[in-house]
Amino acid sequence: MLAIATASLLLASTAFAQSTTTFPEGVVATGTMGTTNPPEPTLGTSLNQTSYARLLSVNSVDDWCIFAPPESQDIADSETIEVAWCSQARNDARVIPDGTITGVSLLKTDMYVQIMGYGDLTKINIPSGDWGGELDPHGAYGSGNPIGGNVTTNMTIDGETINVAEWMLYVSYEQFCFRACTWANSTYSAAAMCWHELDEMGCEFVMPGNYNFNGTFETCEADVAYPPGWYVEGVSDGTTSFSSFAQYWTGVVDGVTYTQGDLNTPSTVQSTPSSSNCQTVATISNGIALASLGVSGAATATGSAATATGTATNSGSSSGASGVSGSSGSTTAAASSSSNAAAPGVRVFQAGMSEGITLLSMISAIAAIAVFH
């Protein structure tokens, strides 16, 4: 097995250019932009708070986007139709109102870029109390949640913008975490680093890091985490072996009952990567006075999407990395499990942060059973 690539990621301009770097297979998306999206990521597009564009960009602590509902609606009911909300006017997307975001931590690693944030996301149509769900480029129909969603970043090996093949976003009414996978090797594929089938486990499990940053806006370098759900079993002759955790699900699809995954849930991740060289800014702002223009973010829902039946069970506390300082070094733990009473549903954020639960996942059975996200 090969070691993780060590080349540094660099910030660059927002220009969309064909990268001269040969990226590993599975890193750069090969499809087309969604039908509601501009042909390329563009900074400084016209204000449109009713836009249905679905192109996200992650470029800096004050230039990034996330998905959220077009109208006030739970994430579980709107996952296929989320729209892009950006911190700046870009990509023909909706603009996140100034004052919405209260803290951001942007992590640059050799394998991915990761951004975590806190704020009042009711201002971008996520209802108060909605503990949210997970979005990714796969989805129930293989066309992504949301359908037609795309992600770009210029935080790549050569500083040029790529359309990212693998990404995952967890978002609730008060917090989000978002990873775009920008590199791969023979051990860790982009799909593994952005593994999208652990939507119960929450930000601190799937995207471990320092989450004690609310009130701060920072950009940090960070070590690379193990792929979500991976645990080191041992090392023999220089080769590391791993085990992996599969989220438990049982339910009915087309009249047939299916069950998959592990009954015992790990209580923590393999390790929490350290961050360093953090640079902070006082705040982030786009300077657009939406209220004076007679527009805002929140809207009223006019309908809802159907959901599947079933039970996704989290049988452990999985408290993740809460309380770990980003500059204090990594924290390592062996795989462990718990047989605590099970709770159904999808949990975007871990115990000790939020206890809300929402059913999000649907499943399909085509040879092997897979969880839809």
C-alpha cells in the first residue's frame, strides 16, 4: 500500500481553467454541469434569491457555498431539490445573508478540502429544529442529492479549479460540514475519503477535526483523516490492514425486507487529525444589503417530497472528536462499540451537540443492498 500523497494544496485565483495536472482516477468529475447551473464557476454573478442553480464552489474561508432548500423545508424532504447558497455572489446562486454564519473553519489537506461552519441556517430555509441530513453526488437515483448538483474547488495540487467527483455535505439548521475530495492513491480512493453511507454518524465522526471554533473564521492546514468508518487492524510487513464500519439499516423495499450493516456502532473514530498554521479573519461578508433590496433568504414551503419507510439505527453514542484542539496534535483511538439502546434515524451532529433525529436514508437492493444518500 502507498502512503498518502504529501504535496501541499495551494490557494489560487477563481479562474476556471483546464488543469495540467494528471489527477488520479475518480477525483475529477467526468459528467456535465447540471441543467440549472452556469457552464463554469463564476465570481460576481447577478443577485438572484430565487435561483435554482446547484453549483457549489469551495475556494477560501469567505468564498464557499453549501446546499439548502429553495423554500423552508426539512432537508429530509428536500434533498433532491436543494439549491446552492454562496457566501459571495457567484455561480448564479443565492447569496447567504450577511450575519447568518457565526464561525467557519476551512481545512486544507493533501487529500481533500473540508469546511465546517456554525450559524443561523434558518436564514437559508432550513427550519428551526431540523437536525438535517447528508447530501452527496450519488443519491437515490444515481444523479445526486440534489439532482444536478456540482462542486468545484481551486484548492487543488496545482491551484487550478476542478469539478470534484466525490464530495459530502452534512447540514442542519445550526451547523454544517462539507468535504470535497481532491486527491487519491492506491490505498485511499476519493470515493473512500468522501464515503457517503454513514449519514447517521454526524460531522465529528465522518469529518473529524476541531469543532470548537464557533465565533472564529479560520483557514488551517490539517493532517489527513482516515476514510470514514475505517479502523486500523494491524501492520504486517509494512502493509496496514483495515476494518470498516457499515451503518445499520433495516426496512422494506418493494415489499421485501432487507437488513444490512453492523449492530454495534463504534464509539469514536480511528483518530482525529491535527490542524496547524491557522490564519484568522475577524468575520466574513459579501456586503450585499439584501433587506434594503427587498429580498432575503427564508421562504415558505409549498410542498414536500415522499420518504421511504425503514429504520436506520445508531446503537452507540459516537461522540467523535468534541473538545479536541486543532493545534494540539492528533487523537487516536482503537475501534470500540456500544450496545446502548438503539435510536432510529439520521443524526447530522453527534451526541453532546444535538440530539435531534430525522429519517433520511432510503435503500435499494440490486445484488448488494446500498444506502441511498
